[in-house]
Amino acid sequence: MPGERRFDAFVLFAEMRTGSNHLEASLNALSDVTGYGELFNPVFIGAHNREALFGIDLAARDADPMALLAAIRRETPGLPGFRYFHDHDPRVLEPVLTDPRIAKVILTRNPLDAYVSLAIARETGQWRLTNPKMAKAAKVRFDGAAFDRLIARHAAFRDRVTGALQRSGQTAFWIDYEQIGDLEVLNGLAAFLGSADRLGELPGKLKRQNPGTVEEKVENPEEMRAHLGRLDPFLARRPASPDPASPPELSRLTAAAESPLIHVALPGGPGAAVADWLTALDGAPAQTDLTPREFRRWLRGAKGLSSFCVLRHPLDRAHAAWRQVLAAKGREANTVRRVLANQHGVALPEAEDDPEGFAGFLRALAAVRGGQSALSVAPDWDGQAELLAGMTPVLIPMRLLREREAQAALDAMAQAAGRMPQPFAALRREALAAIYRPEHDDLAVAAYRRDYRQFGFRRWKND
């Protein structure tokens, strides 16, 4: 009887290209289980081009996402469920994680396979395959920095999920991509969910895409192997410590080649300009993408260390993020623009940047950062105070410099390191000056109040 069930809904935690479509199709083959797809994808409800379910449309869902979850529980015979990825509506995650009546299923896949599969799907435009004759093949270029970012995002999300389950005493059913074709494992999942049905065979509609080895699918396998060889997946180089391990954000550090200077580069800030300054200082490229071993070796050799962070004015930073929203290409960029327009009423200019659109984006930033949006907080949308706080397990900068005033302090650091001062290319402001309105200052303060208060920024027009 339904009243005897341990669960009255389920969530499948997964990521793109982990086989979640295939797994959900198998679950839907059970007579008493219904998966509704990506219920909380920012641009559709459950499946592409579906904009309503049980009388709840996109606008209503975005206004109250938990009402949709209540509806599928109320209206579905048997066990309803949905898929949830790290970039789905963040307001849903905490209530779902803390509800023991929602079964948790966690689907994993080798991150390298998932990364390459995602890159091929973006290149070919083929996201699902039902007829092998229609398969599209492509070779893609392995991008080490993009791969590292993907691993970090997925690991942070997985750690949040598993940590919440541990603290609340819940358990999850873990299943790997390689197991979604195992009938016995699938029936074990059915038993975990409390289904009275079992599968006699595997659903055969969806086909595996991109067979073959990873090295056959990339244009630069040697470069890929070299990058993977620098990683430390088992944290073997981590020193023993009683404290919980924190994922190091070493990708945000830029170290001088010879001088004892290291910069904490925050997303959306002048990281590239500081890297150029460090390169000019020593006449050799600054070091980025340090591994934990390289970072420790650099620190040991940095006599007279000076660590610093150059902070960008919040309005300059927000404007750079806005221009990136307008210029970015691809599926994720289109998703962001659609949510900004549909949920937050942001006017997206057809050609050049404009004052009204930027003002709308600033309002949206306040909503996103306040947990009032289906969008997650992108790193270059987050506050610099929050980003710096997240760097404390790795490196706390000794000096905080505001970008417009940084040249004098950088000159002093250069001289202290025995180097000739070099020019620092602060952000040019012509683009923002062309559309600036006093209202933008007010909206930026509302979105980034902590940055203004802690770092002493003034209104942009007076900066």
C-alpha cells in the first residue's frame, strides 16, 4: 500500500552527460515510478520546450518552486521523482536534502568521460541518441582549466549533498554510469525506492553515444595526459591534519616567476592585468594553475613573501559580468539570458549595452545573491568579501588594494623585491561611463553592500 512506503518522492542527483536520461528511462519502466525529468532546470519544466506541469507554468514555478514539488507528490500515483543538477534552482536543494521522505539517488561518472562527452555534445548539438544511424562524431580539444573547473564544481556539489545526508542520518543509493545497464543493480534501486515492480529487461530506446577511448575523442591527447599527470585525485600529497579537508582554490593564485610576490585573483577582478604586471616585473611568465606541490615549493623559496589581492570596484565588476552575459555563447549562456529576461525582467539589448538593461541586471544580481532566483551565484557575480573568505584555507592576502589606487602600492612592492616598478593596466572605464546613471550606484550598493562596507569603496562617480 502507498501508505507503507518509506518514501513519497525521489531525487536523482546527477550532472550533464552522466547517463541520467538513461537511468530515468529505466525507472519510468517501473509501473509505480514516474520521473518528471529536470523539474527545476531554469529554462524548462522537466523536458525541453515543456513550460507547464499540473497547471504550474514557468512563472509560477519560479515564484514558488516548492509548490511544484508538492504538486507532483499530490497528483502522481505511485512514486514521483525528478533529476537535479548543480545548476538547477538553488532554493530547492536545502528543503529536498532535509526531507527524509524524499529518496536520494546519486549518479556518478568518471569526470574525464563526462567532460569529453559534454564537449562533444556541445560541438555536435546531439544530446540524446535513439537511432545509432543518426550518431554524430567529433573530436574536441581538451582544455585543462575547463576540466579542473568542472571537477571542482561537481566535487563541491557532491560534498554538499553527502555532507547534508551524513549530518541528518540519511542514506543514498549510489550508482555509477557503468552500472546503469546492469539489470540487477537497477532492480536493487527499485527495491531501495520501495517499488513493488521489477524490470525484466532493459529499456532499449536510448543508445550510448561516442563509443571508443577518451584519447580517440580529443585532438590533443598528449596535452591531456600531461595535465592529468599533474592532478592529485587521491590527495596523496595532503599533509595529515585533524581538520576537515577543504578543496584548495589554487587556480586563483598567480605567483611571480622569481620575486616573492603572489596575487589572490578573484573572479571578475583584474587578475589578468596583475599577471601581466608580475610577468613584466621578472621578465618571465607568472605562474598560474599551481598544483599543491608546486605551491608549497614556491612558498618555501619565497623569502620576504608579500601576498596581495587587487580588488575591483563593485560597479566595474558588475558591468564586466553584464557584458559577459551579453557576449557569451553556448547553451549555458542562453540559459542565463533566458532566466534573466523571463524571471527577473532584465531587458536584453539587441545590439550595444544600455543603461536600462544594466540596471535590470544589477537588480537581478541582488536577487540571485539573496537566494531569490532560479540561478545559482556564479563566481564572478559573488561578492569579493565572500570570495576572499573562501580563500582563507589556502592563502590570506597580506594586502588588499583597490584597483584604481593600486599602482603606488605595486611600485612599493616591486622596489621591496629589488625590481624596477612596472605600469599596471587598471580597467578602462569608457564603456561604463557611456551608459552610467546615478541609479547604478544605488543598485550596486544594494547588491554588494558588504564589499562597500568592508573595503571602503565609494560611489563609482566619485571613485
